Amino acid sequence: MRKEDKGIPNTELCANLISDENFKKAIKKVRSNKGAPGIDNIPVNILNCTENELDEKVKLFNESRSRIVARTYRPKPTKRVEIPKDDGGKRLLGLPTVQDKVVQQAMVQVLSPIFEETFSDSSYGYRPNRSAQDAVRQAQIYTAEGYKYVVDLDLSKFFDNVNHDILMSLIDKTLVDKDIRRLIYSFLKAGVMVGGFQEATPKGTPQGGVISPLLSNIYLTPFDEDLDKRGIKHIRYCDDCLLFAKSEMASRRMKANAIKFLEKKLRVKVNEQKTESRKAKGAQFLGFIFYNYGKQEKGTISKAASCIVREKSWIKLEMKIREVTKRNRGVSLEQVVLEVNRIITGWINYYALANIKTKIQKLMRWTRMKIRLYAYKIWKTGRNRKHQLRLLGVPEYKLKKFGFTSNSYWKEAMILGTCLTNKIMHQRKNKVVKNAINLINGDSLYIVRHTLAQIEEQKAVYEQRRKHIIVIGLPSFKACDGKTYWVK
């Protein structure tokens, strides 16, 4: 930074960080992510605006940008929030203020392209054009290739135990701009508000901060490099990691070496009770469970590398739907169906890779009954119930069979199924159909998403084969469409 003029960025990277375009993108991203407020209790919707008003929103951060250039920007402490974990413990989150979120997002947008070049191909968490599904898909490929044993590493409170000195030394290896480095350090040392009192943060990076996923990937990159150097197949999604081996003895050796590296070199605590070397069959990763049976066809992913959804995820899904469809909520049927659609769509989009067709069908049958039950309750009287069914297109001869006046809601919901059929429930509103329930057809959605996921699986397999062919020097390979492609 020039001492004679601290209002001018000293590097091109710093200029890109505080540019209007970068802050516009940051505001849009933070706004779309929503999230809870920080210690100032200012909500994220303060950033809501039209495209034409975005320039005015950027001006709100002029003072912050000036302080970044002058090295006087001081982030506020994060807000401590505890959320329950599946094992009964609590996960500690640190929620930054809206201003700090936008600044962190602006930093991520300029720093990610720089550090992306240093990350391993085996890292999938919070990286552009990569997803949890890609990580699971790659795990399927390794399992199908004969890696029948895995090491499931569990890092104990990883985000809370990141060593600041080690992290900053890793950042210094790639990042030349010392002003942005200083800004990263100030976020690490910002502190946290617990019960109205500020506490120091001598270690850790706040889980809930925008920049934390990037810092976690930087911190664990040496571990990825060590595994790549030793030729160990592995997949890492943030702090979730699987190591693959072809024998039980090799998996045990990998486990011991991995624990030694993480605890000695990176000073990360490994939960040895949950870390295990085991067969790939039954191993859990990102909510999926791998299971192996049947013969694998050459060059394809068969049942030998299939996966299902863990039972806890099904229970959570049912609890969400049960909460939304409570009979005493007092909201409209349209609002309930809208919330159920969002829950089911997001869940299926994530787990479409798994073989769960039968369970999805069972889930949708139960969900339709819950919707019928809710409809029967809020329609209140037999007369109004028949009126609502007529509006939905139910024939009159069906309505004459039933009185719809019983107080046994579940029993009447089952009878209602003869009138409120699956076809009517999944019917969409359009110019012809003015009244419809609009419940999403989860069965059809899963089939479409699962088919697309299988196509992506085959693409991944043939890409692996293509890389292998390039390594051994063959001139061509035969693809799934039967055609022969020449390798350039």
C-alpha cells in the first residue's frame, strides 16, 4: 500500500476486490443465500432491490471498501448459535453481520480462482462445477473398480480447531497480496459474542461464515497432496473424507498414516471412535449408503456400486412433512402444498443418485394421505367438502356415495381418496383447469432425476476410461453409443 495515498489499491487483486462489479455479485449471492442476521440483528432482506437499484446498494459499502484499502477495516464479532446434531451433540455456528457477509463473499469471488489451481481433483466440497453428487458418483466408480475397503475419517470439530498459524502459512504460499492476507487474518481474530460477552478466537474459523469453506479447503490441501503423492484413491467433501483400498490390511495402514498426518502436521483432532476402516458395503458418505452385490459389467456402473439413502435422512424428511401438514396450523391448503413441494423437490434432487424408487412411491402414498387429511380438516363441513371436490372436478355420482361428516379424520381421508384421486391431486393449474391442488408427482420427478443421474454416471465412467487410455497410450476407445472415438 502506498504510504502517501492509502485511498488507492496497491495491487490489481485488491482493485478487483473493491470493484463495483464484484460487490454487485457479492450482494446478489448473499441475498440469494438468505441466512440469519449477526450481532446487529440486521436481516439479509435489507439487500433486496431491483436490478436498477443495485448501484445504490453498492454505495452502502463505500465506507467498507475505503477501509479495506486503508487497512482499517475491522469485522464485527460473529454471533454464536448452537444447532443440534444427529448424535445428540451441538454444532457451534458463528454468524457474521450482513456487511461482513458481503465483504467475505467479495473476497471469495476473487480468491477462489487463485486457489482453485492448487486444490486436488479429489476435493469436491464448495468448489465451482462440483457437488456432493459428483463426490458420491466418484465413490461409486472406485467401488466398481474393485476398491472394496474404505477408511471413513471423522474430524472432531474441524472448523473449531483450525490452527491460524498453519492456515496463514498455507495462504502465504499462494497469495502475494499482503493486504488481503491481513483482511483474512482480521476475520479469523474477530471474536465471537456468547451470551452478550465477546470471546477471543485463538483458533478455528466460524462455521457459518461465507469464507470458511474456502479456508477449510486451503487447510486440508496438504492432506490431499500427501494422499495423491502416495497414490491413494480418496474423496474429500470439506471435512468428510473417504480413503479407498483393495485389502483390509491396506485400509488399516492408510487409517494409521492418515491420523498421524492430520494430528501431527495439521494439528487436527481425529475422532478415532467414529473413524473406521471397513468394507465399502454399508459405508456412509454424505447421507448415502453404498452396497455391493451382483457382477459388474465391464466399463459400467452396475449394482456392484449402487447406493441407497440412510435411514436418518428418511426420518428427517418425514418429520418435515409431518410438521408442515399439521392439522392445527391454520394456513391454506395451497400454502401447505407449496411447502411440501419444496421439501420433496429439494430432497429428491439431492438423493436422485440413489436406488430408492420403491421407498419414494411409499413416501408419496403417505404424503398424499396427509394432504387429504389436511384438506378434510380445513374444509370443515360436509357441504363445503362436497363443494370443494366439485371445484376440483370430482363427478357428482361419487359425491353422493359419502356424507363426509365423520370426525375420524384418517378414516375419512382414506374414503376421500376415492374422490380425490392421485390424478386430481397431481393436476396442475392452467388456462383450462382453474382449480387444482398442484401436489408435485414425486414418483415421476425421481424417475427423471435418477435417469439423468445414471447418464452422468456413465459419462464419468467413460471419462475415467478415456484418461486411462491416454495414460497407457492407446489411440482410441469405444463409447456407450457404440462408436469409436480417437484420443487426441
